Amino acid sequence: MEIKWESGDIKENRYEILLMGVFEKETSKVKSKILKSYGFSKYSEKLKFTYEVKQTAFINGEKDSPNLFLIGLGDKTKFNDEMMRIRFSHAISKIKKMRMSSILIIPPEKSDAQHEAYELAYMALMTDYDFNRFKSKKDDSIEKVGIFSATDVSESIRLGTIIGEASNLTKDLANLPSSIGTPTHFEKTARGFSGVDLKVFGREDFLKLGMGGIEAVSRAAREPAKMLVMEYKGSDQPPVLIVGKGITFDSGGISIKSSEGLEEMKFDKCGASAVLGSMYAISRAGLKVHVVGITPLTENLPGGNAYKPGDILTHYNGVTSEIISTDAEGRLVLADALSYGVKNYNPTAVIDLATLTGACVVALGNNIAGSMTNNLDLQQKILDASKKTWEKVWPLPLDDDFKEQIKSDVADIKNTGGRPGGAETAGAFLSNFVDTKPWVHLDIAGTAWTQGKTVRKGYISRGATGFGTRLLFEYLKSCEKGSGSVKK
Ligand code: BES
Ligand code: MN
Ligand code: ZN
């Protein structure tokens, strides 16, 4: 999809359809001029179109002029970015079903033109996304989107295009079945990021470096396991470290899962997918930040050589863990990735994303990710970013009680603390691997894909949602301005 800035005479353009949202009682000159030239005031009475939210109207263009798709945006004072994304996204989906492939969008003009152009650009890309590469019959996709504005918004569109493509890359990696979305596939994808330096560790390195967590989890894997270390040096400051869980398929291992819904465990690589999407976005956008992205990638399978409950592992930083369940594998691979990043890169902030616990889904549902931290200042920055992107995040506690709950009789810690506080004990486990660095752990088990039969919601597609990509990008953008740094 190509997205372009358009200005000038609106009737002179070469788009099949014009998409315009109008607020109740709106008097914008451009908009009323357009409506007038379509004779819409005439139709409007017949249709009883009052510009309330959810109203739509389609008008057939005469002769060479484009068609018009009108959406009611309701009360302007109640309108926000998320409503803009959802309302325009629904309209684009409908237009797509009408098999039109070029759309000119007239922004609502509630906030500034640059901001709206940015938001509309990535919304359009995310809306058009469809994981259809394995379908023999594919829907047509939208080829051209114009964003109409009197001011030059091409730079905002460029940025919006980057983040839209990055979110779609995240979704693609996450949607791929585990036999194709392998650790090797992630490596190949990361190799394509220009301006990003890539180091790749394999099983031999795990053994040599003493990464006992990913070594154990990957022991029975058939696909070669990899830990990717991606570095983007957009500034000379010490880096922000982002880490993503990349279990390409989670069978549970010897503590095997039941088979119902097991196909969804291909999504256990959503954290790593979001980290790759973010690395793509920041490098293409040329953000002036230093970022290290680490993704431990492996499948978690049973086998004669698999790791077992009762095993004791030694992680990269020397902390030992007793295995109670081989299904609590995410924290084990993250332990090595986090401590490796902390020790070798001395980051100013650490953020990890992981589809870590079913308990988090029970606590917060499918629209809110859980956040656990050792630094409220950093967490606030993430919450601020989340308010902008509507990738919702809610703080969960990391009390000492949870740290007590995972003490082991035979090792430093154990990898489960039983059912109570399952999301928090997982967070408490990870807290042993970030030293004293400001750190936020995001449990995205509920938000990373639309579980079960949930229908798509506007620009968020079914299957992988891309959760975390825009959030990380937004946070890293704030670091560029210097406001991302935190008090120790
Ligand atoms: N990948 C799962 C968590 C998960 C489950 C995410 C369902 C999304 C939906 C994780 O590896 C896991 O199996 N966690 C266990 C931990 C338990 C054994 C302590 C869980 O949540 O049941
Ligand atoms: Mn598991
Ligand atoms: Zn898992």
C-alpha cells in the first residue's frame, strides 16, 4: 500500500472514493464545501443523516468524480484518537469489501494535522493487514491511500507508514506457524534490518556462556534455537534494553499442555515479534536513541533428552533455579536474555514483553497487559506511551511476598509459585535477572493475539494484534527527547 499527502482541489484527484468524517453541528469550511459540491445537503434530509457516531452514508460519484463515503463522528468534544482510528478503520474495511482500491481520506481536524496524518497512515496499513498468504483466494487489498491536508504532512505520513509496516511485521512473525516462523526465520528477518548490528547465539554458545535457561528449554527442540542480539546505535548514550519472549511453539514440554487450543501456542513468540517490529521501526525512522533488542528463540518440546521437573539450572548471572514445571519455560529463557543484556550493555532502562502467564489473562482479560516493575518512574513512562497508543497496560504488584513464594529448598529460586498470584510470581522470578536496573515487565499473554473467536476490532486484526510495537516505539521516541530517562 502506498500512502501519500494530497492537497489542492479535492474534486481533481484520482481516487475512487473519498472518505470523510463529520462531527455533529460541524461548520468546517472544507468539509461543507465538499458536501455541497456532492449535493449532500439535499440527500442528508432524505437520509436523516445527523452525523451521530456510527452513521455512514455512501454517495455514488457522478461521471468522473469519485464516490463519497461519509461517517458520522458524533460530538467533537468527546472525540479522541482511538475513536478516529476505529471509525476510519471500519469505513476502510467496508470500502475494501466494495472492492475499491484507492481512498482519499479527509482527516477529522480535531487535533493537529501532523498528528492526524501520522495516526491515519498507520491505521490504514494495520487495517489492510490480512494474514492470507496460505489462502488460495485472497481479498483485494487497498493499493493507494491519500491523506488530504492544506499543510505538508508527508513526513508524518512517512513515520506513520514505518510504524504501520512495523506493526504488520510483528503480526506476520507472530501469525506464522511454528514450522515456518522458526528461530532461523527470525534471524533472517533481523538480518534485513539496515543499521542494526546483529549477533546470533546458538546452543553451543548457550553452553559456553552458561545460559542454563535457554540451554535447557531448547534441548529437545528440533529447530535450532537462537538468541538474537540486535543493536541500533542512534546515539552515544547507554542503551535501552528491550527483550521479548520467543517461544516459537509452547507444548509445555514434559509438563505437557492439554491439546485444546494448543494451536494458539504458536503465538508464544509474540514478545520477540514485537521486539523485531520495534527494531525495524526505530532503525527505519532513524530515531536518535541507542537500543539493544534481545530475543531468546526456541520451541518448547518434550523428548527423551528434554529438561525435566526436578532439574536445577544455572542462569547466565549465576542464579540457580529449580524446575517445578517445564511449562513455565518463558521466564527461564528470559532470565538468560535479561542478565546477558544487563551485564554486557549496562542499559539505563530494561523493558521485557512476554506472553508469560495464563494467570495474567485471568486477571486482566484480553485488552489489558500486566505491568510489573522495580521502578515506578519508568513504569509511568510506559503508561504514558500506552495512553497514546491505546495498547492498554495496568500495574500489578511485585511485593516481597511473591519473591518469598518462589524460594526453593534446593536452589535459589523455583520456576513456579503455584496458582495464587501466577502473573506476579513470574514477574518476581524475572526480577532476579535485572540487577538494580530500572525495569518493566509486560505480560502480554492476553493482548498479543485475539483469543478464541473474537471478531476484529477496527484496525486490530484477528490473530496476532501487534501489541507492544507502537508502545515501544512511542516510549523510545520519548527517550529521544531526553524525557525517557529515569531516576534510579
Ligand atoms: N505461554 C504460556 C502462557 C500462556 C498461556 C499465554 C495461555 C497465553 C495463553 C506459558 O509458558 C505458560 O505455560 N505458563 C504457565 C505457567 C505455570 C506453569 C506456572 C501458565 O500460565 O499456566
Ligand atoms: Mn509454557
Ligand atoms: Zn510459554
